[in-house]
Amino acid sequence: MESKEQRYERLLPQVAALCDGESDLIAKMANISALLHQEFGFWWTGFYRVAPACGVIRKSSENDGLMDYSEAGRNELVLGPFQGPLACVRIGYGKGVCGTAWKERRTVVVPNVEQFPGHIACSSESRSEIVVPVFQGDEVVAVLDIDSRDLNTFDEVDVCWLERIAALLTTD
């Protein structure tokens, strides 16, 4: 039986092939989430994209009646391609595991989501989680979020390989 590391090692060239020559980030996210979900059977596998937040857009008093997008220009994570049950659509900066990984610009592994302060429970069946930031240059442009129905699913092997997979998304 293949180890988890061997499975990732076998998948990495497939992910690279899916990304090679494809410029559309959402298309790459869709195929990567499907591939990971199918291979590992996770509860939820997908992406949240950094996008402008919904906000109040009003006439600006300073700009000769032009629209003021400053409130709407704040960023939040918006649901992207995924596999699994319904999910939260928007997540604020620094909120939950996804928002924390984005804010801290690092992979976050949560062995038991019940013990994570501020965990956002999109599904009561999620027990452990890993969130990997996706960088384009120095900017976080998305996060890869994977949930498991089991406790303690994710470890340093997942961190290593999922960070490598996430890096392929924005490689030109």
C-alpha cells in the first residue's frame, strides 16, 4: 500500500501537467481540488479566492460626485472551485482557519477544529483542517482549504506537498 507521501509524489506531476500552459487560475483550482478530493477522499477540498468585499458604494464628497469604492475595496475570501458539501461563501481577513492562514501568510494545520478559536463551522462533520496560502509574487491570492471528517488527519507531509501543489497554481 502506498504511503501518503508516495501518493503526493505520484500526484505532483499530474498537477504540474494540469497547470502547464493553462493561464486561468479558476480552471486550475477546479482540477486540483477534484484531483486531491478524488485521490484522498477528503470531506471538503477547495479554494477561497482573495476578492473585493461587498460594501456600500456611495457618491464621494471629495471626488466631484464620483463613486467611492473604498468600503467595497476591502478584501475578503470568496468561495472558489471545490469538491464536497455546501460551503461558506465569504470569509473575512483573519477570521476562521482560512482567514488566519491568509493573514499570517502561512499554512495552518488544525488537528481538532473544535479547539481552534474562532473556527467557522460550515459543516458539523468537519473535524480537522489544513489551509495553505497560494502566493502570486508576495501576495496571497487564494487559500487551499481541506477538511477531514477525522481528527488529526493532516501533518508535515501534507504541509510539504500541499505547499508545493499550491506553488504550481501561479507558476508562469
